[in-house]
Amino acid sequence: MTEVMPRLFIGDWRDAERSIGQLHIVTCAHDSPITGNAKFGLVDGPGNPPELLIAAAEYAAEAYIKGKQGVLIHCHGGRSRSGVVMVATMIKITGKPLCECYDLLMNRHEITRIHPYLSLLLLAHEESLR
């Protein structure tokens, strides 16, 4: 589990399992054995409606802004789906451009490998996140 911003974490399903009751958990994988506080069933590739990515980011950002507890965004492996939701959430929270948010994530969580389709989905809907 990696802290990307103060109180904002990214990780895999094992991190989520260990963090139940300690962090607000946002699950962004359809195949995760852990559901968390909210589940957004993203697929690691094509077939995701943009509304699902936007809803996940809005939910995570609201939990971060309104909560005192930290927020963990996770998928199965903590690399692709959680990465795209993390970048979208950071845009929503900070208002910074996609490239800045992506660079910050990559500097903190080097194993991030966002699927090309998910990257295109994020690029196409960056403005919806502001």
C-alpha cells in the first residue's frame, strides 16, 4: 500500500483486507474478493462505461474531502484499475491536470501500469472530473 497524497492510498486486495475498519475502502475491480465501502466493477481493459470511472472518482474524492479517515483505492493487483481511479480522484480533489496527477502517482507508486484503454478513457473524460 502506498500513500500518494496525505490520507490517500493505493493498493491491492490484500491491502484492502488488512485495512478494513481503519481506512475508507474504494474497490474498483469487478473481480476483487474484497468489496470495501463501495465497489465499482471496472474491467482491466475495454468495456467500461465512462460513467463508472467518473462515479468511482467522485465517490473517492467525496470520501477523502468529507472524511477524517484515510481512503484506500484498490483493485486486484493495485496497478491498473486502481491507478486510473487514483488519477481521476486526484484530478477531482486537486483540480490539477491529468499529467501532473499521473506523474505524482508514478513517482509514489512505481508499479502502476494503467491499461491503455483505461488511459484513453481517462484522457477522453478529464474535463468531466473538474
